[in-house]
Amino acid sequence: MADAFEAFGERYHAHKCRNPNARVNLGVVREHDRLPDPSLAEREAAKGEAKALLGEIDALSRAVAGDFDRDLDLELARLDLEVEVHDAEYRFAGQGRLEQTPSAGGEIGDGLFMLFINDPRPDDDRLADILGRLRAVPDYLDALRARLDRPVERWRDMDVEKVEELPTLFATLEKWSREVGFADHDALRSAREGAEAALHDYAGALRGLETHRELHVGEEIARRIVSLRGVDKSLEELHAIARDYLAENAASLDELRGRLTPKYGLASEASVEEVEQAMRRAFAPEPSKRNPEAILARYQEERERVLAYIREHDLFPVPDDQEMKILRTPGFMTPSIPAGAMVSPAPFRPGVRTSLIYLTLSDELVSHFCELDVPGMMIHEGIPGHHLQLSTAATHPSIVRRHTSAMDQAEGWTTMLEDYMLDVGYMGELTDEARFIAKRDTNRIGARVAIDLFFMTGQRDFLEVGVPCEIDDPDPFRAAGSLLQAVTGFAPGRVEAELNWYSQERGYPLSYLAGNRLVWELKEDVIAAQEGEESGLDLDRTFHRIYLEAGNMPVRFLRRVYEHAGLLS
């Protein structure tokens, strides 16, 4: 049965590599010159393949019973395939998801940008693939337009904004082609012109489509989405967690406010907002360094500082064959990347595991920037956060785990570390300042739960989390934005970008706080179970090592890994 399990793994891998953009992100070099097929026929074909694979799992599970890792892999594969089938089948506003989701900006731009910035192959090979993709743009857009029926208005506007930024990317690709002397440069220039003309027509057609504003999928589908995210909590439990978290954060902020007001010459009754403004003024960079290039350099500097601290205190195992590129978010991505994001290493590419860390540096966000923003962002996105976890997971021998996307595990890890690194003294004398800014910023993960639940179900009561704000506005985005702005003080542009991706990535926004609570519960249970055996930094190192070496999986599965390792009873 070992051969049958391996054969299943190969078929599963082939299925996960159907999409050309997926192959680029996974590091599977095959037919990179193609764009994804956006048609409903492709959706049905992929769904049928997923169902066929699901049909194999029960028999395989019986055959591998007693083999911990293989049994776990099959459960993870089952969950992933069920997500795919559900995404293809659920309906809202009388349609399937794809019929009302314009996606040209991401599906065209993401693959092209990855081929440009994060592909180790020779220039000519990458440019040949880029040429093929540019040539495919008109046909892709025709197929996408044929798929769309009545898009969600907000999603229509997002895609228009993204495709209007794509010519900037195309110009960069053409410049690169000219600089390296690409043999088919003239053909690439011609393909660029054709692609831009097709994008112009597509944007005009998109603006002319009938749209709607019905965002909500309903309670039943929402419960299924949360379950398929691997989060073993009810909607009501998640709402209670959000309310409690925001109350706890408010109390922490008030305590910190009391300690910080005299330090910054403020009256004792100064508000949280006034304390934040005072610290942002105190830690604002000088005018010559308040620009995207200087800010990127500052993040690079912090990256090295965090890594040095981790190595000095031996807090996490850091592999040698890993690298991060810190970049300004490309224009076509900014509508759905509020402040920063990380693209994980290609798990099937040999060699150095390289992540891309994007920083959204709009004029608005640059003007709001201060030095205290930097440590938390680098801890979250880089080492010891997403980059460390996902670059380590990319080396796991399991095909299934290298394909698995587990947002509660990934975001639970990073948000836990934002507190942990302060607890172990990383910020020294500025710990109170850093924790204040971090608590203010991480209020977003409490709001995310409430907004995610509201956007999915349409039940406005989910926005009631004990925060005074205007949630009665009939426009769900304005109601949700009022809550988000109230708890974070985010600039308006960031609020809008946050809401954009909350609306499309259902069940992901709530994974931050759900994962945070689940990871802290897991760690606390490990500490309790190991009392008298291992403690302090030694136990921390063990906990971190097992977490990182386990590979990708929801936290409820990860708990079983700790049990199997003998750290939980």
C-alpha cells in the first residue's frame, strides 16, 4: 500500500499544479508561458478531479492506519480538496463565486511579476515565458468576460484599479528585455502593446457590466467556510473571542498609556490616540528619510538586527539556505495589500528558499510611518515570523504539507511572536513603546473577526464588540470601516484596502485571532504538560522546533503532532 499512497501523492501534486500561476508559485517549471484558464469549464474540470481524489482517500486511510504521518497527510489532503469543491459549488446572490469575481489584475500580474522577481532561471528562459503570457492576454480576457455575469460592485472596482496599473509592470518587463538583449524583444514589445489594448477594452467593458452589492453568503455557508479553514470554533465562539480580545487590548493600552504619558510630556488624562500621535512624532524619521527608498532600507536594517538577536539568544532554528527580498508592493497589488504581505518560498524549487516581503508605501502610509512600526512588521513577515515558518515548511518531505495552506497556523504563529519577542526583551528600554504600538495595531485582528463574520453572514450583531462606532450604515463597507478605524486609527486608504481583501478572502481574516488564541492555548498546554520536565527558554526552543518542523497544517492537527512527540498527554 506504500506504492498506492505515493501514487496518490503524485496525482494530488499534479492536480494542485493544474493552474499555471500555481506552478510558478510552487516552483514547478512546466508551461510557464501560459495564463490560467478562467472559464467555468475549467472550474468544473478541476472540481471533478478533486472529487475523484477525495474518493480515493477512505480506502487509503484504512490501509495506512497506524502510520501517523501518512494518516495525517491524508486528512490534510481531504480537507484541502473539500475546500476546493466547496469553493466551486457554493452560491450567493444567485450565482457562483467565479461568475461575480473579476480577477484579471491578479491572474495576469501575479505570475508575470513572480517570473520577473523570484525565478532563478536564466533571463532568456523567463522572458520567453513572459512573452507567451503577454501574447495570451487578449484570449484570457475574452474568456474571463464570458465567465462574468453580475459582479460584486466593489470587486469590479478593485479589478479595474488593478488592471489600470498593469501597464507599469509591462513597461518594466519591456525595459528588462531591452537591457539584457532578449532575442525576441521586438515580439515582446508588440505583445505588450496588444495586451495593453486588450486591457483597455476589458476595463471599459467591466465598467459597463451590471453589478450588485450583495456580499453576504449566509450563516450556513459561513459555518462551512470556517470549518474548512480548519478552525474548530463556532461563529458565536469566534465573536466572543473577538470581543474579549478587544477588551483585553483596551485594558493593556490603558495601562501602557498611564506609564507613557509622563515620559512624553502629556497630561495624565491624555487619550490612547493622543499618546500614539505623540510617539509617532517622537519616532518619525527626519524628512530626508521619509521616502520609500529610505523606509525599505530601514526594514532591511531591522531584518539583520532581529536575526542577530535570535542567534545571540538561540531562540529559533534558522536554516542557512533561506533568503528574503523586501520590496515595495507593485501598483497592481496595492488594492488588496493594505500595509504588507509575504509571498512564501516556492516549496518545490530546489536551492535557497526565497520569500518576497511586500511593503505598501503609498504617500498616505509613508506620511504615517514611524520607527516603531518597523520591528513588529519584520517579526511578523520575516524571521521569526512567516518567512522562517514557511521557508522551513517548504523543506518538509510531505508533498501534501508543502501544498497545504493553513492560515490559522501561519497567522497564529506570527501574532504570537509579536508578543513573544517583546517578552524576551528584544526592544529593551523601548518595550512599552513597542508594545503600545503593537497593541494598537493588533486591534485589527479583533476587528477582522467581527468584520469577516459580518461580511459572510450579513448579521450586523457580529460588529457589536464593545467598541463605540457607527455600525448601522446600510453600506456594509462603511459600517465595517467604522469599526476598523475606531480600534486601529488606520489611515483611510489602509482601511479601504483592508476591507477589500476581507471581502474576498472569506474565513482568512478571522484566522489571525483564531490562530493566535489556538497557538497560545497549545503552548500553555505544552508548558503545563511538561512541568517538572522542561521549562523556560529550553521548552520554548523545543516548542519552536516542533512547530517549524511539522510543516503546514491547521492548529487542531498540529496539536496531534505535539501529542505524537510526547509533549502533550
